[in-house]
Amino acid sequence: MDVVQGWTTVHLAALFVSTGLVISPPLDGVYLSGPVLFTQDDAITDTFRECTDDAFPVCPNTLSPNGQTSSCQCTDRKQIRIGGVVHGILLIHSGMQCLLPANRQLRIWAYSLSLTGYEDSKKMGLIHHIGMVERSAGYAAGNKMASMGTFNKAFCINHAPGLEGLDSRCKGFEKAMADLGIQYVAEIAVPEDNVVGFISAVEESVQEGGDWDGIGMLLGASNYPSAMPGTTELKERHEKFVIGSFDINDLHYQAIDNGNILFGIDQQPYLQGYLPIPILTHAATTKQFLLNHAIPTGPAFILGSPGGAENICAAESYPVCPEHPIEDYNSINDGVKIVGYCLFAVQALAAVSAVGKS
């Protein structure tokens, strides 16, 4: 599918230039635009071939790439309807009841942004899961920890056992430890909002005193109330254990900068919001899209606080300059005013001089 190869490259390059953000490698190692197998039932019509050759013109443009009037009817993008599931921790049956008829009747192209959504989005028949695949992220976190610190016993801290997303992170971390030859001791269930209970649960699982040299931990989520205060207290009691964590927030940035935590993991929500728009718009227009079900926006490892300029750009959603500057014809530049005054003075003196001579 040549079209999807072209527009995907352009969009991702433009996104990187304007934001510095990049998507993560796909689960199977390469983003696939093919092969797509065609049978007699899937025969490409002459109209579709013409549209492909003319790069699917968008209204009001009706020209082909060679500047000729295209025989392919242009697409009015105002008429395109796209939809998706955002953090779809809901009954899969309900989601299917909503989205599948929409796909059939309204031709809505849908994606998933669900915490548990990789497998769920497949069940719902969505074309993509755009976000982080939790098990793969847990595996990557394990390898990142091993590259940054030294430890021979590993634990995974889980604030919500039974929640598929956090469970999958710990399972991926456990698999990484097995592949690295590091002993995976246990998954530690901790309370969401009780710092004393958090500390007690972790210390009871480790069952060691001292500085915990050789202990490594992965915090499955840092956004629970007990997570960062509990981790900070544990580092004061046992200063030599190493820990990395999912998620990122102000307390997390402080812990990274202070050396209490190795890294944070960001799902890059800006990419989660941006990418579905061009992907689904082109899918609706050209019926072409990547064959990978998962388009990972993470894990992106955060190793320090962002700079001031980066914070401003992220807060303002990476503003892009208008193609043509906005002209304010009521505003005159100060420099132009000064030049104008000078020219007026010269002209006035010349006029007075001329009158005097006459």
C-alpha cells in the first residue's frame, strides 16, 4: 500500500520536527503497510486505481500530482466521521454494541486508547490500539532498570492487583528478569492511599534489613496517593535499592532529580491524541492503514525534569505557526513610524525653504 507508506512517513517526520516526540518500535519489529492479499472478490476497481494514482485528492483540490484535473472525485474531509474508545475500561459487550453498528452504518473508523485496551480493542474489531502495550512496557522497564542499576533480586509493586494493565506490567517485568537471569522474588500488593501500609507491605515482602543493596523494584504506577511518599520513605530507610516507575508527575520528577528513582515511564498522551486523527482520516479516505494492530506511543523513559521551554510547548500543545502571518493593518511598526516622522520633517523643511525663496 504505497499511499500509507508515503503519508505515514510525512506525518511522523512532521510530528518529530514540531514536537520532538516519536512513537515506540512496534511489537513485531517493523511497521507494516503490507502485504495485503487480493482475491477476485477484492478486485480493485478502475475508479479506485485512478484515485490511488492521483493520490486521493482532497477538496477543494481536484488536481492529480502531475497538475492535471483528476478523474477521481475529491474527498470533502468535513464529511468524514471518526470515533474511538478513550480509556475504555468498560464492558466489552457494551462497546461492541456501540461501535460495530457505527462501523457498518456510518463508516466510522475507530481506534482504542484503553489502559487495558490492546486485547480488548481486538475483540471490539477496532483497527488500532494507540497507546502503550502494558506487558511489553513492563518488559522494557526491566531491561532499562538492569542497564541503569545493579541488583540480583527483583520485586514488582502493584497498587491494584486484578487490574489487567498493572498486572500485565508486572508480568512483563517478571519475564525480563527471567531473560536476564535475575531472581524475580514476588509481586507486592500495596494499598492505594496508605503510606504506612505501603511501607509495611514492601518491607514484609523483602524480609531484609539494612540498606537493601542488590534489591531492584518496579513501581507499577506512581499516581496513587501512597506511591511517591512511600517510595521516598523507603529510600530514606534503605538507600541502596534501585527502583524505576511507570507514569510521571511532579513528585516523580523530584524523585528522579534527587536520585531516588531511576526513571519514569510516559505513554505520551499527546501522541495518543494526535495520531488517530491522520491515521483514521486517511483510513476513511483511502481505505489504507498500517497492518499493525498496536501503534505504541510508549514506553518513553523519562530521566529528568523537562526544561522550561519544553514545559511551555507541551502545555500549549506544541503550537504551529500559521501558514500565512496574520496581518493587522491597523498596526504600524514603531520603526516605520520613526521613518515616517523623519520624512515628514524633511518634507516640511523643504516646503518652508521653498516658500522663503519665493
